[in-house]
Amino acid sequence: MNKRMNLLVFSGDYDKAMAALILANTARELEVDVTMFFAFWGLFLVRDPEKMNNEDKTAYEKIMAMSTPKGPEELPLSKMNFAGVGKKMLLEMMDDHDAPHLIHFLKGARKKDVKFYACKLSVEIMGFKEEEFIPELEIVDAKTYLRDALDANMQLFI
Amino acid sequence: MNKRMNLLVFSGDYDKAMAALILANTARELEVDVTMFFAFWGLFLVRDPEKMNNEDKTAYEKIMAMSTPKGPEELPLSKMNFAGVGKKMLLEMMDDHDAPHLIHFLKGARKKDVKFYACKLSVEIMGFKEEEFIPELEIVDAKTYLRDALDANMQLFI
Amino acid sequence: MNKRMNLLVFSGDYDKAMAALILANTARELEVDVTMFFAFWGLFLVRDPEKMNNEDKTAYEKIMAMSTPKGPEELPLSKMNFAGVGKKMLLEMMDDHDAPHLIHFLKGARKKDVKFYACKLSVEIMGFKEEEFIPELEIVDAKTYLRDALDANMQLFI
């Protein structure tokens, strides 16, 4: 039986999402089964930027939808202003080494059959709709996450 | 034998504490044994807001005690200013969906026999006294945490 | 056979690095094998402050090298300005309790045979050279990290 890895992606930061997706892709190359559970700010990573639908949302939900990152490439760095090293500079340094951007790692994970879960409570509180996310995403409750995580060989909170 | 989950709560953020406590409560509903080990900023979550006692504290310890969050409801968001989404707005969005606030999840965890550990070194450095915390909290050293964590089925650093 | 702990140190914060190194040292005292994998901002912790070598670096790589923390004692707090509690105050509070500073925990981990890994992709993107790090550090790819982590009894993302 394959080994299994479970990642809880809580952060909505470009650099942390990059770490999570590089681990997910690499694990799949090692034939490790991977579950990614997106909660709170982590949901921004799996929004489909072309499928925003604000119909029937409350005023707060509209503000949430419109003022936050829509998909991987809009995520900020966790240390955006840290010592003046900005996201733009980091992206150019990645280009210098032909390192793929976040969107490519997300595409890779989708092709490689990573299991994408979203936290039901987070989705409800933020007012997102299922159709606003990438189609692979399944909205599940905390029990489903926990059962998956407890049976995995490793779990990280990112 | 029950499965076991161990959470190291390092962060003093409202949203991350919420994630930790939702996991703890849900795990108990699945009959999973839960240990929460509070270290550094995580200690703010388990302060009893009505039991501050600054007698015999140094000047720094008094500043620490008085200028930091006293209990769950005073914790800030990890992304307080992120895209202008503030804690107040998030709390109202939670109310719209009848989602309980952090204090209720903490009460739930206390009722459900979650094991509450605090990091001895953090407590000493910050100058807190045992009686300033919720009564369930036991102050232990890093070895006690590690032995518990190494025997658990999953461990997260939150 | 000994138990094993694997820590992925992503953060470049003084307080989180302290938590990671205290866990690493304590685990070694319990005869637990320890691997620390430093990625992204975590690399700053294992720079040797006396071995910076900017020859042949691009302009961005020079900025990265010079404007970021060089070794453990230059790391900032993750909550530097949080409620006005600064690193200087925390260090003095640590001194009041004879708690060692970060550099001592790093020295301890090096003496106690903790395995030090650095993320190859992070090192390349940031433009660091192997000789700029502490000599114990081995630069490895994500697969090497994952194989180590999957076989460990516990894994944390710090």
C-alpha cells in the first residue's frame, strides 16, 4: 500500500503555498498519496480567478470576495516587506533559475491526482460557492479531514 | 486503544487558535485523545482574563502581562490588515452563519477532556504564574511534550 | 531502533527558530534521531555570518545576501511589534531567567548530531553558496526530505 501525506493549508501566502505544492508534487512522484485540505486563508489558493460569482452574497461576503487574492498568482509573500525583499524580486530570481511559478505547481498537483479538500466551515463563513473553486475541490467537514490525516504517515500545518 | 492527536499551539492568533480548537473538539467527537501544548504566544489563549496577578513581577513582566491579549477573545487575526479584512468583519460573518466564537470552542475543549499543557520555559520567560491560566492547564517541560507527541498518530505545529 | 523527528524549518523568525532548536536539542537528549530541513526564510538561521561570499552573484542575489539576517542572532521576532513587545525586551527577559540565546541552541544541535538539510531549490533561487552555511549543512532535494519525513515518528512545519 502507498504511503500517505496530508497537508492542512491554512496560510494564504505565496511562499508557503509554494512549499505545500512542491511537497505535494514531489510526493506524487514518489507514489505517495496526497491530500491537501484548504482552510481559512488557504482557500484563496484554490479559487478559480475566472469564476467569481457574487450573486446572493452579503455585503461582507462581496468585500471578502473582491478584496482578497483570486487564485495562486495573486497571493502575497508571508514576508512581503521583510528586509525589502518583495514578491516581484523573488519571482525574477525564480525566473533566473527557470523555477516554475506557483500556478504551474498547482496545475501539476491537479494532473497528478492530489486530493483537494476545502474546509466546509471556512467556505460558509467567507461566503464562497463551490463553483468559484477549481473543479477538483471537494468541500468536506473537519471530521473528514481528521480521519484522512490520522491515517496518513505524515501531516503538516502550513 | 484510541488514536491520539498532539497540537503544539505556538501562535497567538485568533484564526489559528480557532483552527486548533476546532480540530481538538472534532477529534474528541471521534474519540481521539487530544493534547494541546501551548508555547510562546500561544499562552495568551489560555490566560484567564479575570485572574491577572502582577505582584512580584519585574517591569518587563508587567508590560508583557498588561499589553498582550488576555484570553481567547482578545487575540488578533494573523492577517488582521490583510486586504482590509479585519477581525470585526470576520466575527460578524461568523455570526451570520451561527458559527461559535473562539471562547465557545475553548469551553468545549475543556469539557471534552482535552489535555492542556503549557511550555514551562515560555511561562517562566514571560513571567506568568500558574494561577493566571485556566485551571486545566498543566505546566510541563519540553521532554513531556515530546514524549506525548512522539506517541501520537498526528502532530501539528500551529 | 531510535524514534525519529523531522522538522521543516520554513520560517526565518527568532522565536520560531528557538522553538525548533529547543525541540531538536530535547529530542536528542531523549535519544531521538533528528533531521532539520531548512527551506526559504529558514535558510537565514544556518548562514555562517563570517562566510558571506558575494562573488559571481547577480544584483538581486547580492541584495538578498546583504539585506537579510546573517545567522541566528540577527533573526527578527515573528511578532516583533505585536503589542510593543520587541526582541530586545524578550532577550532581556530570557537573560533574567538565564535562558540561553538562539546561538547556543544552534551550537547544541550541531554538537548533538542533529542532521542539517537545506532545500536545494531555495538555496539556488536565493543564490546562496554551500560554503556560506554552517559546515554541517547538506544541500538536498525535496525527495530526500520527504523520504526522511515519511519514515519519522513525527513531522512539524515550523
